[in-house]
Amino acid sequence: DTAVSQTPKYLVTQMGNDKSIKCEQNLGHDTMYWYKQDSKKFLKIMFSYNNKELIINETVPNRFSPKSPDKAHLNLHINSLELGDSAVYFCASRHQGVKRSPLHFGNGTRLTVT
Amino acid sequence: AQSVTQLGSHVSVSEGALVLLRCNYSSSVPPYLFWYVQYPNQGLQLLLKYTSAATLVKGINGFEAEFKKSETSFHLTKPSAHMSDAAEYFCAVSDRAENQGGKLIFGQGTELSVKP
């Protein structure tokens, strides 16, 4: 199946731990994103990579670090997790440029920090 | 399992014309349905939601959507388009309310263009 897939779907961890969320897309898109969905259901963009280069880096704590080993992957690593990091994180991808495509979202990763 | 299909990745209307963005869903349980809007260079924001109350739901900026169970649809409409409505719109479905751990399944989005 062609899709944007995120792992894990659920992540429960304690404060202070370091965790990673993985995202992969097999759609041939050149741009990938991480969004954080807050308690009011607002999906806020965190990072965007185009062809492995960081193009959007919103005001996000330095504890969050995206890594794009290739165009098909964009992983999110979070250090020293805090209670406020609890949220649903969505990965998305699209093709930019002349043949710009709609955003394709993953199904989200629900992170709970205790 | 749940899924959402948005018909048409691009919709173009003239200013003042009716806006109709189509969304069909599949769900084995009574669904919760949402429309989100993403303006250029911004994150997504909730436009409106259906949570098993009134089938006609009114949202922000003059948008509304009607839940039709027989058609498994939740189409988004606005009587008169404004230039400022140009954005991407996402339909989403969940099997439960947000405060009950519901997780959203998004459609692939429809880009709305508004011509002067």
C-alpha cells in the first residue's frame, strides 16, 4: 500500500526519557512534515524537510530534533521528555513544485508522558 | 477500520460562488467527523465537527457541513466564496471523541482556489 506510515501508534513514557517517532512515505514525495496536535485539535507545523533539507523550523524546543536520512524518511527525536509534550504527532508528505500535491498524513502517534 | 475519501484534490470557484467540498467516510461504528482548514504557511485549524448531535453543523467563517448517514457523506459548503477562503481543507473521521482517546484519520485534502 502506498502511504505515510508512522511508528509507533502509541507511546507511553516517563518524564526525562528520550524517545523517537519514525515516519516513512513511499509516495515519492519530496517534502515531509511533522505536526503537533494540541488539546484544542489545532495541528501546528513543527518541521518541514524538502529533499532532506530543513526548510521550516517553527519555534520548537531544542529537545525536538528531526532527522531525515533520505527523502522517504523523517524521524522525530525528543530528548528529556516533559509532561507538556503529551500530544498527537502527525507526519505528512507532499510533492512541492509545479506538480504540487495535497498533503498526505500519517495516522498519528499518540505520545503520553507520565 | 475507518477511512476518508475527499473527492477532488483541487477545486476552483469564483468569488461569490457556492463552495462545495466533498467528503465520504467509511466507519464500522458511529463516526465523529471533522473538517480542518490549512491556510498557506500555517498549521491546520478546526473548522467544524460532528459529534452525533445535530446533523447540520455550522463552523467558523460561514462554513457548514451536513452529516448524511445514508450517503456516508459529510460535505462542506459555503454559500458565497471569499478570496480569503483559498486554502487546503481536510476531512477527518474518528471512532470516538477527542477526550476519549479518539484518533483522527485524515483525508488527503482538497485545495480550494478562489478566482476574482
